[in-house]
Amino acid sequence: QVQLAESGGGLVQAGGSLRLSCTTSGLDFSRYVMAWFRQAPGKERQFLAAISRPTGSNKQYGDSVKGRFTISRDNAKNMVYLQMNGLKPEDTATYYCTGGRNYPITGAGEGMDYWGKGTLVTVSS
């Protein structure tokens, strides 16, 4: 059974940083493109970042986080990370880890195979 579990969310002041982690199990991790999305209440799901398989040599970022967020992967640990710097109140959302086969990511993640349950990030002004 494939499981993805996000951690590292919480409350942070504007301008601060957080590092999200996604632990995976039951997944042939290095064969999957890994990505992060987020969804704020009342808003559509938004693509944030993706990292190619198997080595992560290519990375893709959404316009709203380019230059502030960094995605990385550790195939030995079956984990993917999202380093978030310069956080803004508009970054407040539930953040989701996801795995799929296609790179680059298009759309709002409809083609992704597996999803975590999310971790809440709240940025105060």
C-alpha cells in the first residue's frame, strides 16, 4: 500500500522559513516524479514545485514560489522536501506531497498517482 505523509507545517511569521518533508512508503520512489501542491480555503489547488526522476536533475516551479521555495529529494530515504523561505501570508494553505510519472507537471495535478493528506502552513502578518 502506497502512503505519503507530509510533516513540518505550522505557524510562522511573514518573512520566515519552513521546511516540509514527505515520507513515502510502498512506492518505488526513484521511479516517480515528486511534487508539491497547495490549496487554500475557497481556492483551487495550486502547483508549487516538481522534481524529476530518478536523480532530481530537473526542477520545475510555479510562478508564485519561484526564487523562494526549493524542492529536493533523497532517494535513499524515499523522501522529498520543500524548503520555503520568505513566507508571505498568502502562502497560508494546506500543502500536499504527490507522486506521478510525468514531468513536467501540467495543470493542477490531475495526472498525479498518489497524494498525501496534507500539512497546514499558516503565515501570520
